[in-house]
Amino acid sequence: MDTLIGLSPILLMFVVLWFFIIRPAQKRQKATANMQSSLKRGDRIVTVGGLHALVDALDDATVFVTIADGTRLQFERAAITRIVDGSPKL
């Protein structure tokens, strides 16, 4: 019984960490993975480095994007941070 009382602050800290740090991080990671898998041609995206571009073509692991003046770049899907709402302006 004394052991359980002694461990209760540690267990309480773990529960608090789970609900305020670990669980939200897992939800964000899952949402990002879903967004990266749902990319399609014509989406306006932002990369991890802050590059704004238009998706030109998709591969299993990579995304080809077009930036100003028709420059075409290749990125890993994991480098895509978010999809920008709105119509393409490039």
C-alpha cells in the first residue's frame, strides 16, 4: 500500500504528460501523414523550408513542384508541411 502511495505522483505526472504532450503530438503527426498522402496535382503547398509552390506531379515517395518562372523541383513527401487554401496563382 505504501508503495502505491509513493508511486502515485509519478503515475499522475505520466498521465498529465500523456494528455497534454504525447497525445496531441500523435494527433498532429497523424494529421500531417494524412495530408501528405492526400496530395494531388494542382495543390498549393508549403515545404518545411518555407517554399511556396504548386504540385506538378506525384510519385510514391516524392513530389514534383513548380515555383516561379516554371522552375521544377523535387521534394520528399515528408518535406511538405501544409496545403494552402485558395486557387493556384503561379
